[in-house]
Amino acid sequence: MSRQKLRIANTEMDNLLGNLRGEIAEVVTCWILMQKFMVSGTRLSSGEIGKDLGNPDLSFVYLLKDKLEDDLVARLSELAEKKMGRLNFYFATEKLGKFQKDASVFSDYIERSGFRKKRNQTISHKELPEKWEDHRAPLHIPYRTIVRAVAHALCLIKRIDRAILGPSAPYLWHEVRKRRY
């Protein structure tokens, strides 16, 4: 048996899916918090650039929003990695033997949208250029793209849960959502 097949066989399904659900829950929580800070920033903003730059509360809100956005980008990028033995959709779908196409579509979206590139350039797993001149401008991922990635990840884990848990899966997700809000 190859090392990868052995890793798949030895990993407990409940352990893998429970941790994957937890990671998706962290993504959703981070997105909700980011949304709240975006709304707070809009409320605190006066519309005058000079005033807004001097407002420490507004600066703090935007700093937290940016940190949460970076966390979201990093987590979604890691969920899209195609590595065995890691907490990602690729490993989960290989263990299940199902949904490989859906996981591949998710990974391709993340790659195409620049999540991995942004993570590697400015967030974590940083690639260090040899000279100061080689540093690139920070990448921006639009809010709409982040929301689509979160929705895609949520749909994928729900599809997996429906296959594993059966008809009770939508009810369980509904109960978790009630507790979150």
C-alpha cells in the first residue's frame, strides 16, 4: 500500500469530517465578524478623508476588518490545497471517494481568484524576494469574490454531510445556525 493510501485508510472519517466542519464554522464566523466590522466602519465614517484619517476608532475597525479578511483568505486557501493528510477538501473527498470534481472546482476557483497568491505573498507562507525592489504591490481580493468562496465551501461541506449523515444533515446545520446567531 502506498503512503497516501495508508494515510487515507488510517484517518478516521469522523475525525476528518468533524474537524473540517469546525474549520468551515471558523470561516463562517470570521466572515460574519468581518461583515460587522465593515458595517461599523461605514457608520463611523464621516465622509471626509481628513476627519476619517484622524479617527482612531475608525482606524481600529478597519484594521480588524483587514485582519479578518486576511484570515479568511488564508483559511480558504488552505481548504483548497491539494495535499494529503491535511485538513482540506481534497483529502476529505479522497477519503470519501466522492465529490472529487466539486473539490477540484473549489480549488480552481480559489487559485484563479488569487487567494493562494495573496496568502503566499502577504499573509502566511510568505515568499521573500531577494531584494527590496522585487517586492510586489499587495493583492486585493474583492469582497464579492470572498463571499462566493465562503458560499462555495459551505455548499461543499453541506453536500458532503448530506452524503455521510443522510436526511438529518439539513436539520443539524439549521440547529448549529440557530446557536451561532
